Amino acid sequence: MSTLPDLLAIPTARRDALAAVAAQLTPGKTVVLSTHINADGDGCGSEVATARILQAAGLRVRIVNPTPWPHGYRFLLSGDVNERSEDGAKGFKGADLLLVLDISDVGRLGVLADAVRALKVPRLVVDHHIAHDEPAGDITASDTAACATAEMVRDLAHVMGVTITADIAVPLYVGMLTDTGGFRFSNTSPRCHAIAAELLAAGVEPESIYRSVYQSLPVGRLHLLQEALASVEHDPSVGLAWISLAAGALERHNVHAEDLDGLAEHPRSIAGTRLALFFRDLGHDRVKVSFRSTGAVDVNLLARQFGGGGHAKASGALIVGTLADVQPRVIQAARDFLLTIPVT
């Protein structure tokens, strides 16, 4: 009879990379944690879990993000997590180390990027994205095979010998849940499910987490979705679909950047769609484009044409120009790109 592999075992190369990070995380040091602008469930969950792991290992920790902590993930915070994003770059003062999570590109630190570049203390990175030309740190543990950065953080806890308690398991589960689309996306591996089972055994209550993440939405988010869906367009000849939001949409519906999460999945859900685009006009000649794909379409390659990047199935780019200028350029590039990829 065949036996399943040890799914919870940490791959050797990943263990070695995490051990190099852990070697810097010695008791008594002060560590600042940060993640990308408009932090998502993986960024927030990884930060909170890491904060508690490091505190259990005898370090002092504070979180300083380039944008405010998302309202939808405030349930992860409690008195033991020192979240000081409002301090901006001043929050780096007195730090012995910086640990950046869920970022492969220092530019994704937004207003903190220049301050991070100037830091004289060791800069560490734990991530799962494709490597970028300018990483956010000097010592990096990154593996694109991980379903989420939260999976990497789980492994870091094991490398450091820290027990995963319920208050660590919850943010780890949130990170994995959200970055896999509720364990539906192609990054949902057997190991991902095995770790989820480990976290359930540690005290995670799935229904409670589901309610907190997916059933606590402001009504304005539905109005935002209504506006986005009214813009849907589809080119079935190449399997392309897209939606857009005009400048000021968040303000019109009294919602936050976190309420944009998941909007790009709607055009991807159209039958026959291989590549989906979500255009968000930020105003001031800036357009954020989210790229999503299915099958063999690697949208990271397309996003890089516009200075962006990310994952093979989910990437993004910030493009200079008006929506009226950027949208047709990206759509034409997407059509040309799809024509080079056989339909499977």
C-alpha cells in the first residue's frame, strides 16, 4: 500500500533559507514588521502571526505599514500586537531589524520604500512571490511553491522552535484562506490543506473566521461591486474580459481599498475567459491594473510589460496615464499576448 508523503515536512531549500532569517531573530532585539500598500489577508495575517511568533521567542515587535491597517482585518489585532502604521518611517527608529512580509519588490512599500532603502540595520524578507529586480531586503526566504506567505511564516515558527498556539494559528489561517480564494485557486496544494488541518487542530474555528472575513462587509461594498459589474466587457474571440472603476469610487461608496479585494475574480468567472483585467483609476494620471488568468496563461509576463509583476495567475501594475489612455493600450497588449498562447 502506498503512503502519503510527509506533507508537513519543510522542503530543504526553504528550511535553509528560513534558518538564515531565523539566525538574525535573536532574543532581546527590536524588530519592525511591514508589508505592501493596502495590505490584504495574507499580508495582515502573516504580520500578526509573525509578531506573536517573535514575541514568544523573546523579541520586541512592532508593525509599521505604508498604509493604514485594513478595517476588515482589525479582528486579528489585540493588545499583544503593537501596530503603529500611523508613525510612518518614524516607526523604524530604534529597530535592530526590519522583516518585510509578502513583498518581492521594495517599491510595494509605497511611502516607506525610500526609508527602507536607507536603513542601516539588517533587512529580512519572507515571501512567496516571483523575485523582483529590487527586493526589499538583504536576507530573503521566498518560495513561489508556498500557497501564501502565511505558509512560509508557519514554517518559520517550526524552524525557530515556536509552538503554534491558537492566537498564532488564526492569522496564519486567514492568510492562507484569503490568498487561495477560500482554498479554490490553483495554488491550493496538498501541503496547504495539511497545514490548514494543523491550524484547525491548534484551535482555529473555520465558521468564525469565514464570518469575520466574508460576512462582515459594509453595504457600500455591494454598491462598489454593482458599479464595477456595470462596466464589464468581454472579447470571447481571445478569452479576455475586463471591468473598471472610475476615480473616486471608494469615496462615492464610503468604502476602503480593502473592499476592492476579489473584484478582479468576477470577469475571470465568465465562461471561456483566460485572462481578466480590472482597471482602477486612481486619479492624478495613475491607473492600477489587476491581471488574473486561468490555465497556461502567465499574467506575470504581461504585467511586467507595464512595470508590474506578481504571480503567474495574479499580478498587478501601476501605469502612468488616464484611464482613457491606459485601458485600450493594456487591452490591446492582452489580446496580442493571448494570441501567442494556444487554447487548451
